[in-house]
Amino acid sequence: MAQYPDELKYLDSHEYILLQGDTATIGITEFAANQLGDIVFVELPEVGTKLEKDEEFGSIESVKAVSPLIAPVTGTVVERNDAIVEDPEMVGDDPYGDGWLVKVRVDNPSEVDDAMSAEKYRQTIAEAE
């Protein structure tokens, strides 16, 4: 059964966000990784790129499909996970650990409040299945 850590917040588009101070770690959920299957390519923005909430900031490609990555908050990329660019399978192997995508300095931390709790996300997934 897929895991959805309680300390994270979740989007309908299956990204997660972990806010620590004014920095947010963004990745895709285990559900998304399982749906994609074998991940073969990840496109991420460069450090310094400005992200806008609800806008596409990159993509993730599997043998099945290419999916856009949607920003859960507005802010500036302060770190990107170059390891997953080199080894995209890490996203599926450990989405909440080594498979994170980017870290963003958040302009407005209250935007995180728009995301779902783990419990709500679990319900959303259960209803979709």
C-alpha cells in the first residue's frame, strides 16, 4: 500500500510539499510514481528560476507518458536535485527521500494551506481508484 507521510501537504496533481521555515521541498507522491511506472527522464528548472503557484515548472517522463510538474507555491528555486536528472528512477524508488525534485524559497507560506492534508489526499486517491 502506498505511503503518504502526515507531515507533507498534497496537490490534486500529485505533487507534495514540505514547508520548513521559508523553504519548501517539492516532489511527486508515491501514487504518482506508481502510476508513471519506469521513470526515464526528469526536466527540472535551474536554480534561481521563479515558480508561480499552479503553473508548470518541469516534467517527468516514463515509458508510459510525459506528465507536467505543477508548482504548489510561488517562489524561487534554491536547489534542484541533480541526482534524479542523472538517475530518474530514484523518483520512483524513494519519492519522499532521495527522489525529491526541487527546493523553493517560498514567497507566501500561507499558499501551502491550499494543499491537502495526508488524510484528505488518501481519501481523494481511494475515491479515484
